[in-house]
Amino acid sequence: MVALGTALVDAGHEVRMLGSPNGKAFAEEHGLRFDPLGLDIHDWFRNHAEFVQDRPLATFLSMSQEVNAQVRLHVQEMKRHGEWADIFVGGGVLHAAASVAEAFGKPYRYIAYCAQIVPSRLHAPYVVPFQRLPGWANLLSWQLMDLVLLAGAAPALNRVRRELLDLDPVWRITNQVTPRGSVILAVNPDLAPTPYDHDPDLRVTGFLHLPQSGPLPDDVDAFIEAGSPPVYIGFGSTTDHRAEQTTDLLVQAVEQAGARALIAHGWAGLAQGSLPSSCLAVGPLPHAVLFPRLSGVIHHGSSGTTATAALAGRPQLIVPHLLDQFYWGKHVQRVGLGPRPIRRRLLNSKNLSAAIRQLVDDDAMKTRARIFGERMQQRDGRAEAVKALEEAVYGRPFVRPIEAKREAALSPPSPAEIAARLAELPLRGSQPDTISLGD
């Protein structure tokens, strides 16, 4: 969302972001106004670390309960922006934005970072880790998902729709979050199929990449230059209640593969102790700057990290923990950008070291990743998403006032404008009804 917000600001729009408090610093670092809203995702994952690794479905259900409990707070906060905002843009699991937009008569768009948020026979819901189900089973799983949301989310949402927004109840939460004609799919269609069976008017923009530049920290730069290109290992926003054991596993795999690695701390707190010379512990780094200098990327499978690794033209291994990470693992392997994904609970030093060797040594995979990245770089997802939102509000792309004046000055006047200007000219001679244009 920060990538989209900065693109909107650059296009001349006012943007106010509402989201988890842990995103405030990052948004403000990029010049965006950010109002904290509801649950701090970082704190929640840290307090439920054992769920993420061992009980992914329980993770989703528990988080959903937290979100449902805060629907009233979400609506109250978003109502403050109902009068001035021209459009409401939702994302993630928050499902109240569509209701607030409806109450104020404003357009609503949902930014989907993964097609698995959209009902389709091509895939099961994002809470289902199984990626090779037949189409009928996928559709059945969506019907079951509707029943789960009807029991879990609909009561709280309909209560605030009635009491705070004076709206009728809704019964299919999936249609409320991703209504037909309102979804912007920020995914590269070369990487994952587009679920047009749900919505023939689905707008596909490509990934939203936040521009990043600048040097890497000195120690990271020196480590990269000191030997063969390392791999990156990081599990991002997933947590781990056995972080020390996981670190040992990662180090063993790197050494067994005869490779070098950057191991990111992440929310799991990995690599906190001493490491061998083949490994370097790192904090947050600009992935768009880092990944092109590596031999491969090993990560949890978030949509952002998957897209950034693909854009960098580097092969990647996905170690899915929960939700849509299994989906991305399947499609990265399907298009030949990486080995078969390894589920987190099945990860060990043996299968990880084999995957590292494949990332480093498989020339065909490296070539495919490079060509795929070059093709992705030809598409500007941020610009396409901005255009889609402008068309939702204005019916056409927005033109800044100063640009509109410049275009008007450069455009030839119409016949009616010529006649109007001539009529304003001072009259000469004794014939007041005659306009002289000169010799």
C-alpha cells in the first residue's frame, strides 16, 4: 500500500492511510500520512509465534476473531474520512471499508496482492494450503469459506452496518470484500493465472513495486564482495518460537551446500548469536537493491518478496508457513523460477541444502529467472493502479490542474472559441456590425 500511496501522491492526489500501528513508521518515512488503526500485527504474531509454525489454520481463525472484535473501531475511524475522501481503497483482511464507502456513496476498490483472495475454481481460499485440488473442490472450499465467514464475521459487521451506517445486512462476506467490478489485482499475470471466472472485469495491473535506491550497509556490501554471490534467507513477518533451532538448521544447510548466506533477523529473531564466516546476520534491507547482487533468495513466500525476487531476476525457494505463501510456492515452481517449495514444518538441513545447491548451480533456472525479471520490468504496476483508481473516481485518468492549463494552452481553439474571441475584439471604422480581420 505504501508503494501505491506514494504513486498517488506523485500523481497529485491527497492520500491518508489507515492500518496496523506497526506500519506507521514505514509509511511516514515515505512521506505519507498514516493513522494507526486497530490491531498491531507485529505484536500479535510475536504473541502467537507457536501458531504460525505449527498451526497455520488456527493462526487465521484467531486473527479473524481479533479483526472481527475491532470492526466497530474500524468503522468509527473510517467514517471521519467519509466526507472528504473521493474513494476508499481496501486491502488485506479488513472488510469494513466497503461498507463505509457504501454509506457515503463513494466508490470502493480492493487491492489484491494475490489472486487467492478472489473466489475462483482455479484455487482454494487463502486459508487452504492444498494447491492441487480439482476445480470443483476449489469451488466447494469457497462455499465452505462463505459459511465460516457468515458465522464468524457477518454478525459483527452487520451490527455496525445497522447501528453506525444505517445499511442493510450482507450475508456473503467474500462479495463484500471483493465485489465484482471493484477488484484491482496487483499481480503479474505471467506468474499466476487471473481468475476471470469470478469477475470478467477484473483489473490486472502487475505488482506494486516501491522504488528503492542507495547503497547497502558497509558490512553487507563487504560480505557480498568477499566471495561468490551469497543466497538470502529471511522469513519476513513470520514468527518462530524456536528461533535458535531454526538458525542452527539454516547454518547447517548453508555449510552442507558449500554456499554463503545472508540470514535476516526478521520478526522471528533469527541469527542472534555468533555465525560462521560463511554467514552474515542482517537487519531490514532494501530488497530491490540487495536481491540483484545475490545468487538466490529463500523466503517465506509473501507476495511482496516473491515479486521483488522475480523482478530482480533471481531464482527463489519458498518456505511457506501459512495463508497465500503456499500459493506463491506452487506458482514459483510452476513457471520454473525455483525448486519445489518446502513447507516450514518439513524443513530440515538436508532438503534445504539440496535446494540451495539448485539455486546456485542450476543454469537453466537462473536463465529463466533472468528473462522473467526482464519481462516484469517492462510493466509499471503502480502507474496502472493509479490509472484504475482515477478512472473509478473521474471516469478517466486524472490530470493535474497545472497540466490541464498547459494542455489547454497548447491545444488549438475550437471554431466556437474562435468566434467568441473575435466577438470580444474592439470594433473599428464606421461599421459597428463588421469585424475587421485586417488585410
